[in-house]
Amino acid sequence: MQHRHLGVTAGIAFGVLILILLTAEWLGLRRMAQTNQAMTTLVSKHWPQAQLASEALRISNLNNRITMQIFLLTDSGEIAKLLEHRAENRRKISAIVAQLESKVESPEERQLLERVKQARTRYVDSYMSNTHILLEEKRAELARKAIIQITFPRLLEYHAAWNDFINFHGQQMDAAAKHSTAEYDSTRKLVWFLTGLSVIFAVTIAVFTTRHIMAESERRERAEDETRRLNQDLEQKVADRTLALSRTNEALIQARDNLRFQATHDPLTHLWNHGAILDFLTKELDRQKRSCEPLGVIMADLDYYKRINDSFGHLVGDMVLQQVGQRFQKAVRSYDCVGRYGGEEFLILVPACNSTDLIATAERLRRAIADQPIPTSSGDVPVTVSMGLVATTERALDPQNSETLLRAADSALYLAKAGGRNRAVMSPTSSMAESGLP
């Protein structure tokens, strides 16, 4: 009777043990499934919106390039085509904004999108005003100054609003990944706790039954074998879930890095885009104020780029821009910054460079383009570049800010164009110097 009672007790105890293990497995798998589902839901919500915002930013960059072409062209027919193209792109951006509005849920997201809309309205109004001045009033110089002083800052504000919207969704996905990792850690601790509890329970049963009845040893061993098998199955499932979560996290990190690259780099040349190179200019000016080291700024513009597009097509024109960007990148120092300012214009920042060294650097850049034609699918295309230079010191420009430097560099570029192109001209603000072809 005593053995029967012990057998029943041991059987009940082992039943409880198996129930604990099954409960641990069920809880672990259920929590992992809930975590994966929550993370998938967040990614499927924020990723498409981030992609739409990135597409709107890409189209806006394309419109900025079109704007620069409009201000360089004189053919009314070509200008009309570009205006129509830009209007079509503006409609696409409006459609994207409307689509994003229909998907907005949180107040923070709605506030960011409203900021984008307001910044876009100010930028579009400024652009339309400048276009009227250029095309209707025929006041090109006034329009160009308004573009630099008013429209470009509003464009930067507009792009910054888009970047904040994209970063918001990236942060939401980062938070989802961190939350998933935390949930996994919590689940793993729970599983290990229940597993440890079950092992302790199994050892207690084994000691009790061995002390009171040897006949129960075989049953105890079978129960322990079953326990080990369940533990191994659970550990394998945990390892599989861990691998799946790790891969998902890697995909999220890669997606975030891609979004950051798209937000700061020009999609054609892979150089810094307009907003990024201007951010670098602001940072270099702040550093120059602290260190009192000179800063060189080069505004470069391809000569007769429209003729290349007209003669060989826009695909060849794009190849020329890519090759020019690569040659510029190879010709400067590792800590110099090369960015695509817009259209066929490039902005090069040369830290710790005085006027004399800046002229030598510009001449090296000019010869890197002019000495060898650009190889393209339509054959070799000879290309030259005109450059406007400005170098700052602690006494160079007052006040020293990005707008002042850009205006000075742009004025020097205008003198280089007027002087026959294929040359670099130092801004009178720094010193009167010129290099290149006579």
C-alpha cells in the first residue's frame, strides 16, 4: 500500500514537472510569436511611409536640379518643357503627401507631416515668385539673388522637414527592434527560470523515490530522459527563434543605414547632396571660428553642359557628371568634402587652406577634368570646368556665414564664366587672383 501511494505521488509529481515544461515552452513560443508579430506590424507601418518620404525627397532634389537648369537656359521652349516637368514632379509630391496624410496615426507624426507641408508651401511660393521675376519681368540677376538668399534657405528647411519625418520612422523601427530584443531577453529568462525550476523539482523527486523505494528508479530515469528531451527541444526552438530575430534586426539596421545614405547622398554621383554639403559648410565655419584656420570654398560648374546633353543625350550627360564627381573626389584630400550643389554645379570644401593653396588646389581640379576627355558610351567627350574660389581667414569675411561664402564663390564663378570659362577665379573678397587658361 505504501509503495502504491508513493508510486501515485511520484506519478503526480512527474505530471506536474511535464506540465511546467510544456507551460514554459508554450509561454516562450507564444511571447516570441507576439513579439515577432508586433515588430512586423511596426515595420510594415513605418517602412512604407519612410519609403514614400524618401521618394518625395528624391523628386524634390530632381526639381531643384530642374530649377537650376531653368535659370541657366535662355531658350523659352526648353524652359517651358522644364517647367512642365517640374509641375508634374510637384503633383507627384502632392500625391505622396496626401497618401501619407491618410496613413498618419500619431500626433507627433501628424505634426512632422504638417511641418513638411508648411515648409513646402514656403519653398514653392518662393520658387514661383522667382520664376515670375525671371520669365515675366526678365530680371535674371534679381531672380538669381532671390534664389540664393530666399529660396535655397527655404529649400533646406523643406528638406530638413522631410529628413525629420524619415528619421522619426527610422527611430520607431529602431525602438521596435530594441523592444523585440528586450522581450526576447525577458522570455529567455522566464524559460530558463521555469526550466531550472523543473530540474530542481525532478532532482527532488529522484532523491525522494530512491530513498523510499528502489522499484521506482526505472520510472524516475524514464521521466528524467523525457525531461532532458523536452529541454533539448525547447533550447533548439529558442535557438531558432534567436537566429530569426537576429536576422530581422540585421535587416532593420541595413534598412536604416540605406535611408541615412539616401538622405545625405546624391543618387547619381554618390557625392554628398545639396543639404549634406551645406551642413558640412556650416560645421567647417564653426570649427574655423574656434581654430582660426582658413577655409577654402570652391564653386565649380561644368562648361557648356547643356551642349553635351543636347548633342549626346541625358544618359551621356549623367555619365559625365558621375565621372567628374569621381575625378574631383580623387584629386582632393581625404578630409576635404565634395558635394553636388545642384545640376552641373559642385561645391568643394577645403579646410586649413589659404588663398595661395586654394588656387593650386583649384588648378589641380581643373586639370583633372580638362586634361583628359570623359569616356562615355558615345565616345570620349571633352569637358572643362569653371570655378569660383573664396578663402576665409579670421579677417576674411564679416560676418563669416555660409550664405556670404556661397554668394562670394558664386560671384567669382560668374567672373570665371565671363572670362572665357575653363579657369578658376578667386573672389575679390579674398584676393584678386586667377589661374587656368587665358
